[in-house]
Amino acid sequence: MTLVPMALKEAVAKVMGFGCAKYGRDNWKAGEGLDWHRPMAAAMRHLDKHNEGMLIDEESGMPHIWHAATNIAFLCHYMKLGMGGMVRKTESILGDENESEEQS
């Protein structure tokens, strides 16, 4: 664990503390975990905000990059333990939405 930058550990810990107050402790790993699209989409939203020059999340007062790192940490946890699941919505050529298909 000494190879992981302390700044990353501290950032993820601070965002997770904020998440505990907002969502409850360990909600992200309750049951089988979240479907992967949720933390993936959240990470992308935070990265988009960062790339648009909005460095700080208004709600938490913490950097968007910290929030993105936290969501990626969730995905790493799910992948290692086989939790959650990648759910992808597919569309037909006509644009009709089909049922979600699970991918591992």
C-alpha cells in the first residue's frame, strides 16, 4: 500500500466521509453492490466537470477529481469481489430500447 499516493488515499477517504453523511455508511457495498453504470456515470460526470474548468463540487466543496477517484475505487472493489454487475442498455437499429443485458 505504500505505492499508492497518500493524497489519493486522503481524497477518497474525505469523499467517502461525505458520502457516509449523505447516503449512510457503506451504502455503496450493501447487498450485491451497485450496478456498475452508476459509479461509472458518476465518475464521468465529475471528470467532465473538472475538464470544463469547474474544479470544485458545489455540494461537497471537494474537488471533482476526488469524487471521480472514489467512484473508480468502488468499481475496483466490485471487480475484485465480483459484485454489482455491468449493465448495458442496448438499442436496436430503430432506436427502440431493449431490455438491459448483464455482462460480467
